[in-house]
Amino acid sequence: MLDPNWETVIGLEVHLQLATSSKIFSGSSTSFGGTPNSQTCSVDLAMPGALPVFNELALRYAVMFGLGIGAQINKTSIFDRKNYFYPDLPKGYQISQFHHPVVGRGTFELFFDDQDIYKIGITRAHLEEDAGKSVHGHFDGKSGIDLNRAGTPLLEIVTDPDFRSSEQVIYYLKALHLLVTYLGISDGNMAEGSMRCDVNISLRKKGDCNLGTRTEIKNINSFRFVERAISFEVNRQIDILEDGGKVIQETRLYDSELDETRPMRSKEIANDYRYFPEPDLLPIQISDDYISKIRDSMPELPLAKYRRFIETYDITKDDAEILLASKEIADYYEEVVATCADSKLSSNWVQTEMLAKLNKSNLCVSQSPISARQLGLLLSKIVDKTISGKIAKQVFAEAWSAEEDPLELIEKKELKQVDDFDKIHTIVQEVINKNTDQVKQYLAANDQKRKKLLGFFVGQVMQLSNGRANPKVVNQILNQKLSE
Amino acid sequence: MMEIHSQSIAQLRDGLRRKEFSSEEVTRAFLKRIKSLDHLYNAFITIDEKEALAAAAIADQKIASGRNEVLTGIPIAHKDIFCTQGMKTSCGSKMLANFVPPYNATVISKFNDSGAIILGKTNMDEFAMGGSTETSFYGACFNPWNTKKVPGGSSGGSAAAIAALLAPGATGTDTGGSIRQPSSFCGITGLKPTYGRISRFGMIAFASSLDQGGPMAKTAEDCALLMNVMSGIDPKDSTSANKEKEDFSANLSQKLDGLKIGVTLKDCSANLDRDYQICLERALTQLEKLGAELIEISLPKNSLAVPTYYVIAPAEASSNLSRFDGVRYGYRCDNPENLLDLYTRSRSEGFGDEVKRRILIGTYVLSAGYYDQYYTKAQRIRRLIRNEYLSCLRDVDMIMGPTTAGPAFDIGSKSNDSISMYLEDTYTVGANLAGLPAISIPIGVINECPVGMQLIGRDFDESTLLNVAHQFQVATDWHLQSSVERDYA
Amino acid sequence: MSITPKQILEVSDLARIKIEREEVDLLTDKIREIISFVDKLKGTDTNEIEPLFNPLDAVQTLRADEITEIDESTKFLSIAPSVENNLFLVPKVID
């Protein structure tokens, strides 16, 4: 539906809440929810004389992100005040970073794409404090201000205008989500506002190298809304441009109920933020030692893990993609492999049994009733032929709903595969005795028909053995008996 | 025995320890004087007699059981810029006329821990913006030496309270001279410590990179005692310096032999009153007699200090004062029509003219298109000024000069002339821009009004300043001259 | 170029300070006087001089990530001009 004459140019600013337990400049808790204003202190409330003191973990997390995208870490970085009046901004200025962010230029490598790797330029990433929230719709036409969120550390990650479609944007956001959760620097929870997105959109004629006038859509908090907002805004701009009009540079808001963007009224007053270095905080110096210690403690990142999974586990790209969807899944998978030593079997089981069941019951990996080790042990029983795959599935299902240990279940229900030649022989004999008609048919039949009938006998044997008879042994004995 | 209200903090401390009098007697003595005399000076904004006496009773129990801290039982007045839990902290403004902080400034906590008693909160220029204590919402404060004169400012209430013997000591803050200039005008001793020496937490901000709290008292010896209580790193203030705890009282008996004092009188002679020059020269002779070596120096960059200051201070202030918006505390206009109206009217009705003017100037110099031309430029010149001081202080141990242009001026004489009021800060703002410690001590009386000299020291070398000031006060009695007889005249 | 009444009004909008119409000219004169006083700075060569934003020659100290504050919102809310359901009330906020 996109007009082939136009090229969409998109840049993103993602506000990522960092997973510290206290605020960026005060010792108040950052936990989500809570009675309004119960997680505030003199600093968060901008009481007279209150002063900010910087949280080391917020700095560490910013550096981890920078290292994660191979960005330049600025040895000196400076906090600035961004001055404007708004009720959710108690000081009348936001402490942010303007000229000297912690993280400089870097590259974000996307791998969940048709091409192997797609690169997005990261302009910068800087630390700042989150604002509070306005609560509307009560109090007789007034708004209520809750400052619990004020002062939560944010990392604002700014990209170059490198996206050409909303699909790429979504890929990036998902990959970013993956990276920051792998790093453990954010829970990345969009619904709770841990990851919020400002989208800058402009259009230009295909082949034109100048950028068109852009609009900025603020504060979108779900992948779906990002996609919709972009789609609406692109069409809106095309309509304007095709009619010979001009796009106005402005800040817009995405209204998910009406599925449209519209200008933000609060941004209509021209603002002049009067940035200047925050005199209550001194310059931050980051030593090489500090950086190298962080570098040494970095976890394996998604892209590296992706490559390793394909290489060492001999699984397909698609499989790897699914298994890397979160760090928890990847860790789970690796423990299953380590326990049962069959990477392909593990991959199939984790995807088709585990993830399917988790999705169905809306659980996350850590809530799985069957631990990775338990699943690994169960699969090792398939590997060493103690049980069949089919039995394993039954055991898995039963263990899942009963929240029991699968191995104990196997013991308890005597579900171990029967390999014993004599036992199986007895059952086979019984089946042959019971089905003399079929035996006759078999003996008279051609090869093709014989195969079908053999299936029937195997089925009967399995039924009588409660599925526990080793199919190989069953086949072997049946073949022998029927050719007698 | 000397009357209680005439005694220094050190004398009161010794008297309390020797049980010559109780803390309750001391506290009552000052409260009584405030009640009977402060209508003449308007030095105090808030007094809480009950609280003060309750604290005195506790102090007396401590003294009786021998659990004395540094200042146990001694009443101290605090500039109304330091937040005091449960006690109104107005900053001299209508904006905070109803503000009772639920927390203490670090300086106040330290005084509480030292056993001191909060005598009351002193008058000041609104948000510390002024040099005369005339811009207070609570009315002008008057100089105890001559009530037609200003006490100086912005810590004018603290200075007047000490001069009128309504308090033995007080806290002040100094952004461009607000401790030193009123100390000079009121004939007392006041120290602006090195930037970072004293926590700014809970001290209502005027200009964050310039503000510094400090002690004001009759003597340098008392200032040293107060410094022992006030100073030290504070985890709540990122700009407080990580320095070893010092005993400022321990270093007050050093001879001045070999001490090099840089003298800047040539730079300022053209602007100085002749009588004041005589006082300064007399003080120099005294310092020389005490063993100091005088070296003439020049600080040409200092002529840029006042304009530099009047860019940086309003810029920081314009931002610092944005939090006063009528939402969470302080003044809120009646029946705001909308959000913009709430902000604009609360601020316009809550702030006085000088504060508004400085907010506008600060907003202007930070605004797009002017930032580099004014703000960045001023910060560059600030470095030149600091470098010049540092270079001088490599050759000399301290720099001596006038604190002010002359003795206290008449009330109302400068209120309509901003520039002339700003130029009052000519000799003091340099130390704020450079972050250096500076002390003002009395050196004479001109037409029944005192004048002081200023000594500027090296970074974190308050100790040497206090020692020189103390040695000077051992040898002279200007600091003992008092306005008090006039109270009863 | 010296500051104009229009600029003063723009600045006062930014600062949320209201200036009465009849005050504008007088205030502009006052501020113009102060601005021309600080314009003295322009004559000084500051090329290659780094700005000095804070006189304390030190770097930022860092705080460990610990929750050190207890909930004192009752005290803080009690001094606010207008509160309901633990929220600070303001005239309607428009996005």
C-alpha cells in the first residue's frame, strides 16, 4: 500500500528505564505501582535545598549498553539541566545529558532479518531522569500528580534515521528489547512503560538524498502501536505531499483508540530548553579500569549466542531465533542440552512441548512446572531408549499438569520401555493368536499390503504393552513370527 | 561576671562547663533581648521560644551528666535559608511564608548533633538576592550601629543579631559576599569557606556553583568553633568536598612570622573612601607587626568579577527557582484558571521584584542565541579569574583587601539603582567565582559605623585565615567594639 | 543590539513570570541597563579558555544503588496546597 514513489525515513528515540532498585539521583525505590507519591523523597519532590546524588548502577548499565553495541564510551560525561515547566517535572528542569552523553556513536546489528545482518547507526545514548505521571479524569476537571516515577533512571537511545519501514523498526525494537534483557539492564516491559518510543518520520521522493520535514510521535508504548502510528503518519504525510502541501515539523501524539496521530497541544508553546551544565553535579569521569571491569563481566550477547547456537548445536537459523527469543529460553535450552546431550532433540522439545505449553498457559520460562534439568533427564531417557518418544510426551504432559518430577512419574507408573525379548515375545504370540484372519491376509499379501498389516500388528502389541514395548524389538519379533 | 549576652561562644561554652550558668539561663537571656530589642532591628523572622527552652532543658541535663558535645547548650541563630524541620523556613519570601520543611538541612542536623540550640531564624534578602536585607518579604533589617543604615546582606539578619548581642553566633550563606559584607557592615567576623567545605543540602539554592554556608560570630575563635560543627563531606551533596575532618580551633596560636600576605590596595584605592583606606593601612601595619610579610600584588581580572557574577548567578538562580510553582509547597495563587495561570500567577505573586528581575535576566542569558555569548563567556572568564587568584596564591599565603567599598550605606539609598547595588559586591564576588575561602574581620569604625578587611586564602585553607584573624583579634579590639550602648540610649 | 520589550515578554513567558503591561518599559530599561553592564565581558579574549562550571576541582562521587529513603509522603503531602487521594492537584493537564 506504500506509494512506490516515496521513501519513508524513520529515526527512533527509545527511553529505556534502567533496572536499578533506587532512583538515579535519590535513594527512593523505583518499583512500579505503589500508592501515589509513596516512593518519593525530598529530592524527587524538588523540595527547597534538596540535591541530586548520582546512582553508580545507572552509570554501569549505560556503559554496559554502550559496550553491548560497540559504542564509544565517553571518558568525561556531563549532566545538563533541560528547563521547562510541566507538572510532572517537579524541579522545573530535567537532569539530562546534552553535549556529553555517556555513550557516543555505535552500531546496532539486527540479525532477525532476511539479510543476515542489518546495521542501525546509534547516534548516542544518554542518561536522564524520568518524569512523574499526571492522572486525569477525576477530581472535578483537575489532574492529579504522582511523582513515584519521577527520578527513575532512563537511558535515551537515539538512532540515526536509518529505518525505511515499520517492519525494520519493529525488528530493531525487538532486538533492542532482547539486548537489554540479556544485559539485565532493563526489564524492557513496554506495557509498564519500561521501554517507550519516540518515532521521527519524514518522507522523501525515491532517490532524493535530502531529508524531508519530519514529525515526532511521542511516547508510544507497544510494538503494535508503533507499527500503527507509523502507518497512519506515513499515509498522512503522503496525502499532504501529494496534494502539494508541506509537512509541518511538530510533535504529535498517537491515540490508540482512534488509531490516529494528532498534534500535542502542550507542545504548541515554543520551548527553549536553556540547557546548561547541572551545577549540583560534577563531571563524571569514567576510567579505563572501570570500563574493562565491566567488559570482563559482560554476559554473552544475543548475536554471539545466535552464531554459537547454529554452529555448536547444529540447529537451523529459525530454531536458533526461537530459542533466543529471551535469555531465559536460551538458558533453559542450554541446560536441557547439557543434561541430555542431544541438541536437536532438545531444540524440538523446547519449542514444540515447552514453549507451546508455556504460551498456552500464559507462563514465562521461570514459571515452568518442569525445570530444564528435569526435561533434560526426561529426554535422556529417550536417548538411552528407556522410554519411547510417545511415552515421553505423555509423561511430560502428566508431569506438567500434576507438577511432578517426570522421572519419578516414570518410576511410579512403571512406564519404562520393555526391551525384554521373552516378555515381548509372549505379547506378540498373543496378538497373532487373536488375529488369525489378519495373519492369513498377511501371508497372502504383496509387499505393500504386508507393510500396512505389519503396522496393524505393531499397534496391537503396543496397545497390549501400554505402549511400553520397544518398537524395534516388536518389529523384529513380528517379522520373525510372521515369516514362520 | 560579664553579662551573658556579651560573651563569645567560647566563653559561654566554658561558663556552661564550669556551671556558672545554665543553658536555660543563656537561652532565656538571648530570647529576652530579642523580645525587647528586635523591633528596632528586625533581625529575626521566626522565634520558637518553647522549642528553644525545651532544647535548653535537655542540654542542661546533658551538661549535668557530663555528656557535652561541642556546642551543648549554646543558642545559635540560623539564616532563614536553612531548612529546619517543623520550623518555618521562608527564605525571606512570600513564596515560602507558609513553608514548614519536614526535613533538616545538613548544617542544621550537624548543629543539633553538636548540642546547639536553635535560637531562631534570621532575616535576609529574599532568596539571598541582595546586599542590604531590604528585599525581605518580612521587611528591611536595620543596622544595630545606626538603624538608618542597612546591615548589609543577604545575611543581614544574622549579622545584625550578633552585632546587637541578640545571638552569640549565627549561620549565613555567601553567594557573592552575603556573609562577608554584612559582617563588615555590622562589625563582626564572618567566614565564607571554600566551595564544597560545607554541605548545601537543605540550604535553599540561589546559585548552586557559588553558594556556600558559613559561620558568623563576634570572633575568629568562635568562627573556628562553628566551622568544626558545620564542615565535612555530606553524602547528600555531590559538591561537598571529600576532605579529612579538621579541628579549626587547634590551629589558632600560630605566629605570623614568615607569613606572606598579598596586598591589593593599589587596585582599589581609586574607589575607596579615604577613612576606610586609613583603616586598611592601619590593619596592614598591625599584620606586619605580628610578623607577616606584605607583598603588593595586582588582580586585574577582578574588574570582570561583578559582571561575570551577574551572568552566572542569575542564570543558575532562574533554573533553581523554577521549582517554586505552587504545586507541592509554598505559595499558590487563588483559583487558577488553568495550568499556565497557576504557574504564572503563583510565581508572579509569590516572588518579589528583585527576584523576578534576576530570574528574567538569568532566563535571558541562557536562552537560545545568547547562551554562548553570555553564559559560556562568563564561565570562561570565571576560569581566568580563578587562575589569576591561584597564580597569586602560589606566591603569597593569602590576599588582603577591603571587604566593601565603605561603611554601611543608608536604607533606601541604593534600592532603585541595581548597578550601584551590584557594585557593592566588587571585592567579595571574586572568592565565590574562584571557590576560595575568605574571611571578613572588623578593623575600625568610621562615623560610628564599622568596617572590615577581607582575607582570601587558598583552597581549603580556612585554618590559616582563621589563625591570622585570631592573631589580629588578640592584638586589637575592633571586634570588641559594639553597638550595644546605643540600645539603652 | 540591546534587549527589546518584546524579548522581555518572551523571556517572561519562558520563566512563567507575568509582567503587567504598564511595567514593561520600565523593566526593559532596568534589564537593559544590567545587560549592558555585563556586556563588558565581551571585550575579553577567551579563546581556548575552558569554561569553569564549578569551582570544586573534583569529579562526581557515586552512590551505591540502595534504597535509603523511607515513605514520608504523609509529611510531604501535608504541606502541599492541594491534595486528593495522595495526588498533588493541579488544573487539568493537557497532553
